Amino acid sequence: MRFLGRYALIASLAGIVPQSPATQGSGPPEACGPMDAPYKVTIRITASDARRASLPEFRDTVKRTLCNDASWVGTGKMRIRFMSGGDLRIGLWTANETEERCMDLIGLSVDRKYSCADSSQREVVINGRAWNNGGPGWPEDAGLLRYRRMLINHETGHALQQRHRDCPAEGAKAPVMMQQSKGMNLNGLTCTPNPWPLGYERRTLTPPSFYRV
């Protein structure tokens, strides 16, 4: 107990983001968020045949990220369930597959470097090259796991109708909806890497109406 108390103090001082009870334990959560939330989002996590070997780790990271209280579920506005027939698909693809799928979904090239999402078609496409290596503009010292969390939160944010955001001030934390994969500098301001939605991003969350109970 003394060790746990000391760890909690160190974590607080270091600014470590606490996990919700749903993310703790031996396995990833299968559901999270308030039972009486006004929106219910069911999610299926997939990988293309070429990325099938990465699916267990990908599935685990997606679940633990989206069920962390620091993510979108922490707004209390929605409940998430992970299931094979979920409405929102979050998939891991190769770089070439991502390019083709994003052209179909949003009509734009992602240069085989980036990922994409479309809220109306209820799909998130994660680029396997970025998943393995990080985005070209993401600082290496910020870590690959933090990049993956940012990528999941960013693209899922798009699926929940969030728009891109700018760096608000020099040295500030980047909004998760800032295109951090492309770099930390935007419009002459440099933000610091951040994998989680900021307070004002969470407050503006309004999922598509087809998720409303």
C-alpha cells in the first residue's frame, strides 16, 4: 500500500494520464462509458489480410485508448461497446490499401503516409506504415505508443464529426484534432505532442445523430 501511494504521488507529479477502471486488469475492456449515455456507439476492430498478424495488438491498443477516461468516452456523452458486428469500423490497412480506401471514402489522397475517417460511412482507416513507424511529423522522442493513441483519438474524432484544429498558442499542447502526423508547427506556432482530446474538444463532442439512443 505504501508503494501504491508513492506511485500515485509520482504519477500525479509527472502528469501521467490516469486510466479508468475499465482499462485496468489483465485484458482490454469490452465496453465503457455510462449506461445512460445519450449516444451508443458499437465498434468492430478489423485488419486487412495483409495486416492480420498485427490485429491482436491493434485491437488491444484501440480498446484501451478509447476506453481511457482521457479519451472521448470521458465526456460521459456516449457508451462504447466492442463487438464483431459493430456499426463503426476501425481497421488497420497497409499503406497502399489505405491510399485506395481513403480515396473511396473521402476522395482525397493520403500519400500512403496518413490515415483517414468518414463519419457518414462509419469508418476509420488506420495506415499500417504509420502505425509501425509513426507519422512523418511526429517527434521520435514523443514515443510510438503516444503516437498510436493520438492517431486512434484523432481519426475516431473525425468519425464522431470532429473537425481539424489549429495550434492555439506557442508551446501549448496540441489539440488531438490538430494534424500532428504532419508536424507540430502550424501557422507559425509550435505545439507539443498530445495524444488526448483537450477539454474544449471534449466539450464540443456531438456524435452523429444515428448513434443517439
